[in-house]
Amino acid sequence: MKLIIAEKPSLGRSIMDSLGEKFENHEEYYSSENYYVLPLHGHILELKDFEEYPENKGKSMWSVKNLPFFPGEYEYNISRGNKKTYDCIRKLLKQPEVTEVIHCGDADREGQIIVDLVLEKIGNTKPVSRPFIKSTTREGLQKAFAERRPNEEYRNINAEGKTREYVDFDFGKNLSRYASRKAGARSGLNVGRVIGAIVTEIYNRDLEIENFVPRNYFKVESDGEIKLTSKQEFEGAQEEAAKEYARRLNESDLRVTDVKKAKQTKRAPRLFSQTDLQGAANKRHGFAPKRTLRAAQSLYEKGLITYPRTNTNYMAEGDRPMIAGILKKLGPEFEMKRVFDDSKVDGHSAITPTGKHPELTGDEHKIYMMILNRFRAVFCKEACTVLKTTLTIDSRDPRTGECIEQFKVSGEVPLTQGWKKFEPVSEQETVLPELNAGDPVEHDFQPVAAQTKPPAHYTVTTLGKWMQNPFRKSEEDEVDYARMLSGMEIGTEATRAAIIDKAIAKDYIKLTKNTYTIQPNGRFLVESCRVLGIDMSSVKTAEMGRDTKAVSRGEKTCEEVLAAVRKEITDIIGSAPAGPVDAPQPTEFTCPRCGKKLQGTLKKLECECGFVFWKTVAGKWLDDEAIAALLAGKKTKLLRGFKSKAGKSFSAYLEMKPDGGVAFAFPEKPEKVSLGNCPKCGKPVYENKKGFGCSGWKPGGKGCDFIIWKYDRATKKKTTAEQVKKMLAEGGPEEG
């Protein structure tokens, strides 16, 4: 008899289905003529907490004087509700007819140690084999079982899994207790190495946005039959210079000097990694990462997709036969493509369907169709092609022939749909008029006021890509697989969704639709840790991940990695500042009530007279400049980044109220200037972004519908405010 230990019940059912034997249910396990199958429920063992080690008996392990604590030997408890399962495994292992244990944890370091730790705690002496399961289809499981290897060959993955667990235990348990005590946080601070890096990154980005000072400038544009934008930019005080440059361009001879037409092939998107799938599902369906992972995991357990917790967009060479079989089922529209690259695959290939055609509903249906259609798009035989036209347009001085500026504009016309049949992409098409070299181009350049924009908040997609590779130069760069596969990541595909969910539950960050923002609790966590010398940066977290990954390659030992982490923890706690980190400290701020110097903590300013000033207003952390203005009885400058109760961002000035609180003041909107009276109803006509419309208009097509568009595409004529003013004074636009 062979004892099969499956990581979860759904996998156990799939394995039994693939073995072709009749199984009997014994509550905790199943039996057939040749097998026992016993499913776990994920981790059934958990590391003991500090207080459970004998050497800590009678000590307060939340006291800084008793920290740090590092176990000599890490000990495990059976987690709640799993004792019967544990006892059953031990009982079956004692059966003399059991000659082999088949280890069916998921094909990663987490799945490796889930089963290994149970066997080690029981003291198993029987031979253990390991099928590395990538697909839970009948064929995939039969192949994995036929090719199973001695479990000893995976000892480095076991060592990597334990190292990660021990590092997270030492780092998180010691520093969370230390920081909570020193910061005086009643609800406790979570100083995990991954959650800390995520919260810190969102904090840094939001601080950059809040402190961003926009630069005003003028650009020069012509918005006619072809939109042309000059490369010249003029600072905010140079409006006259911008007008003069626009005048020069308007007086110039603007002609097409070159026309290039070329057929181009649009590259198909890549297969999904878990990060890419989460980003796409959030954009298309509004799913949070955890919701996407839950649906994908269920699809995998039903044998409908391959292993979902993967960090690559590529397939292993060994997957060619499986892909060929799926393509054959899909039909002649599809063919093999260059997606196979072992150097970019670390155990798990990209997510693909398995070839089954299921009946699904809800989230599972939506996620399955995304995976299926992405697969169809990647392997589509027909190319997606466009005819790209590029016009070169010169602006020349009519007197001297000097080229004032050269413009290049491009447009595309679809030729063949190709992969877009399966995965349409919403793109704003630029259609150019049919022009030849030498043809004049209509133009009317005008100065347009513009302003530089702050960096964008992190979204589900951009945060996911940052966690995959926090050292990319930009969010558009290709994933650096060399870094990623060497462990230079923030967390793993298997853990990120749960950790982000935990950060949201702790109110460190907030996810609104697809945008992450820092919360006051998150600011307090980051700023407390900085005062305490706890490095939660992405660099430090990625370095620990790299060292842990090196264990799986035999380049480092678990003991070496732990020694370095323990030294860092010891140094941090050994250099603790005297007293609580959030104890009141003297400041240079003066109390507006009594004139004495205020004492400050991370969250507030206070005075012995009873005056208290909180540093956060509507989710925004106030800087020293804003605080100083308010305490002096002045209005602040316009501040960005406040959050309404509905979660919307807004900007406002702040003013101090008599009771010491603060009040919002909003910038006055410039009064609209009427261009004249509407010829239909007599109400004022105002200029808006695209035209000149009657103020009697109402949403839903109600009210007066009078409007004059700024640019008429049919006649290719542009209308200015001065022209509209003149028309209305004369009784309205001309007929026709």
C-alpha cells in the first residue's frame, strides 16, 4: 500500500479520480486496493509562539527587556481542528503494509514544507516520493505520478521554505512586539518584512504626491484636421512669448514633406502570471487581488487551469506536448508560438487552460474566460496587422524659407484583426486625412495653459508589477526575470494577495476601486519604525528574499541566513531610544492659546493648558509648514490629498477654528463670462471644453440643446469664442 498525502481535499479528490481505483471513505482518509489517500487542509502545524517555549515561562514576552528571543530549535503545535488528521497520518504510517509515502504538496516551497513538517514531527522512516504537480487534470496527475522522484531530491526547496518561515517568525515576532511597546500602539504594530515594504512603498508614493509642486507652463497646439503640438514649452510667466511663437507658426507655410506607409504587426499580449491576472481582473471586473486568486485557485482545484500562483509569462520546454494537445482541441485557427523558455520559469509555467470546457458561473466564469481568451490570443495563427501612416510636416517661414519646426504625426488603419478577436484592446485610433507630399495643412496654433502632473497613486496593476521587481527603472519596463527568479521580489505570488488584504484590514492602506492610498495607521507604522531604526524598505526586504532563495540553490545555508537576520534584529533592539518612541517631545511650535511651546508626538501636538492639535485631517498628514500657518492663525496654501467620506480626493485650504479645530476653505471658481444670449431660449451661452453651449442645457438631453462646436469635423472648420460672440450679437449662427 502507498500512503498519498495531499495538500488539500480538492487535490485528494482529483488524485483518486486519476488512479482508476474504487475508494472507500473512512472520514479522515480514503482507501482502495493499493492506496490510502489522506487530504490535509493546508498547514496543520504552526510555529509555537514565544510564550510557549519553556525558557520563557513566567516572562512577559511583550516587554522590551526580554527581547529579542530566538528559539534554539523551532517547535510546532498542531493547529486547531487538525489533531484528528495528524493522529490519522501517524496511525497509517505505523501500518506494516504501507511501503511508500507519496508527497502531494503544491509544487512550491510552501507545498514542500506543509507535508515535510508533518512527516518530520511524526518521525517517519518510510521512503517518500514526490510528484511535482503542475496540472490537476487526469492526464497531468498521471504524468506527475509516473515521473515522481525521491523526496530527498527536493531537500533544498525544503530548506528554502523553512528559512523563509524562520526569518519571518524571528523578524515579525520580535520587531512587532518591540515596535508596539516603544510606539505605545494599543492595537499593536505589524512589522512583517513583506507587509512593511508594501506599506512603506505606498506611503512614499503618497507623500511624493502630497508634496508635489506643479509647474505651470504653456504649450502651443493646433487642433484642426490634424492635431499638432509644438515641442516648445513656455514657463507660466511667458504667455506673451507663447502667443508670439503661435503667431509665427500660423503665419508659416505648413506643408507635408514626407509620407511613409508601412504594414505593421501588433504583438500579442503575453500569457498570464498571477500578478498580471490580478491586474487585468481588477481593471476589467473590479476584483481585488484576493478575489481573483480565490477564483483561480478554485479553477485549478477543479482541473480547469494550470497552477495559478506563478510569477512568469512563459512556458517550460517540457510543456510543449500539453500545449500541443490543447491547441489541437481548439482547432486550426491556432498554432505553436515562441513562449517556451526554461530560463524564465521557476517551477511553474504561465497560467493556461487545460483543455476542458466547463459549465461555470460568477467569478469563476469571468476568470476562466480571461485565461482562455488570453491563451487564444497568444496562440492565434492570424497576425494582427495595421497600415501605419507617418506624416512629416514642416513649418517654414514664407520670407526666408527657414524651417521653424518639424512635426511628425502617425495614424493607423486596421488590416487584419488577428489576436484582437479574442482580446480586444481599447485604443484611441488616430485617423489621418489623405495627404500627399507638398499638400498644405490647415492650422490655427494657440497657446494652451498646462500644468505638470504628480506621479500616479499605486494601482492593483502597478503595485503588483512593483512587487515582482522593485528595482525596475519604470513601470513600463519588461519584467527582469534574472532578478525575479533569484528572489529579488517583495513577497511571492502565493502570499501577496493575503498580505495586502491584511494591510487593508489593519487600516494601513486602503483600496478604492483600483487605487491604493496610505491611511493614518500606515503613516504611524512607517514613521514609528523609522524612529526605531527598523528598515522596512524594499531594498532590505528584497535582500532577505534573495538570501532565502540562495538556500534553494545550495549557495547559502539556513543557519547563515538566520545568523545575519538575528544580528540585525539584536542591533535594532539594542539601540532602542530611551522611553516610548511616541512620548511627547519639545517642539518649536507655540500654543495659540497660552503662548507656551507645544509638546509633540507622531500623531499630535499638545500643551499643558489642554490645547490639542491633531496632525491628520481627512486622511491627510499635515507637514510642518501647514501646521505653522494654522497655529499662527493664517490660512494654509492650497493642499492636495484630502479624502472625503466617500473616498474621493479633494484639494482645499485649511483655517483654524476658534475651538482649535480646523475648517476647509475651497478656491473660488472663476465666474463664467457670457458670450451672448441663446437664439433659441434667450439664456446665456458659455464656453466649455469642446464647444459653446446654452446654460439652459440639462443632463439627459433635457432643456435647451443649442451648441456650437469648437471644431466641426464635417466642414473641418474651427470656431473661436470671438466668432461666437459676434454671431450671437448678430442674432445667431448663419443658416447652413
